[in-house]
Amino acid sequence: MTLVVVLLSANLLVARNPDVKFIADTLVVQAEGKFEADPDLATLTFSVFAQDKNLKQTYDQASQSMKKIADVAEKNGLKKEDVTFGILTVRPYYEGHKKKRARLYTVQGQIVLSVKDFSKLGTLLEDSVEDGIPDFRSLTYSLADEEAARQHAAAAAMRSAIGRATALLEQKAKKSALADSQIWMSNKSWVFPT
């Protein structure tokens, strides 16, 4: 995430004109902010697939697979809000070119488990294998609150940019101009009239 800090001369009313134009004695400082954190959320995704000549049997088989996965999640202490059921999609396959009668049905869907306690992952995977659930698709790690991480990165970029601008102004003997200025923000740009 990159934020741009722009320093402009004194008599410019930037608040009235959001289209900032660069003029003489303008100092542009660019900074990048980073925030590193260990993941605190594991996401287990299970794909459900069933295929049969009978639609009801196919749908029931897919529903049972989803129920088995939900039962494993409950058995391992996951809350209901940590289990997300996807929709089951039915697709018929017809015989012949006239498509009068379906010869086969498939039902597909997915179920996602959000796990905050990583110590449960091994047991969840073992229990799913023991219960005959062949539908495991992926395990990913992420941050539960990515917006907070973005805000930390933006704050770090702002601190870095202000630090750079201050250092440059000190070199130009304009440190007091920065301290007396007002800050205006538009489209993630910080403007400091000098």
C-alpha cells in the first residue's frame, strides 16, 4: 500500500480544489508501509460431488456428504458460524440428441470450515479421513481481520512519509513551516501547505 505526501506553497487553497496541481517549490514524498502478522485463520474447503441415475439419490448422497463434514466440524468444537455451506448445484446429462430424458445427474457443492484454533486442524483432517470424507480440497491460511492490517500498513506509510518530508524540510530550513501547516487529505494524498 503506497501513500503519497505532497508539500505545497502557502497561499494555495487546496481544500477548494481537489485536483492538486504541482507548482514551484513543491516537494513530493512517497512512502510504502508494511505490516506483517502471522496468520490467525485457517480455511478448510471441502468439495462435494455425487453422481447417479436417480436425481433424489444423487442429491441425498451430496447432502449426506455435507452433513458428515458438518458433523466432523461440530465434533471438533467448531461453532455453527465457522461452518459455511455452499449451494448444491444439480446438472442433468441427457441421452440422445433430443434431450428428452436425463440419463445421469451430478450434484456439486462445497462446505468451508473457518478454524481459529490451529491445534484442531490435525484432528479435523484425521476425523474427515476416518469418516470416509474424500472431498477435502484445500487448506489456506489468512488474517481474520485484513482491514486492520491494511490500516496498520497505511499508518506506517504515513509515518514514513512524514518522516521523510520533515527530514527534507530540515535540510531546507523549513521545519517550522511543516509544524504550522494544516493537513488535507483527498484520494489517499496528504497535502501540507508550506
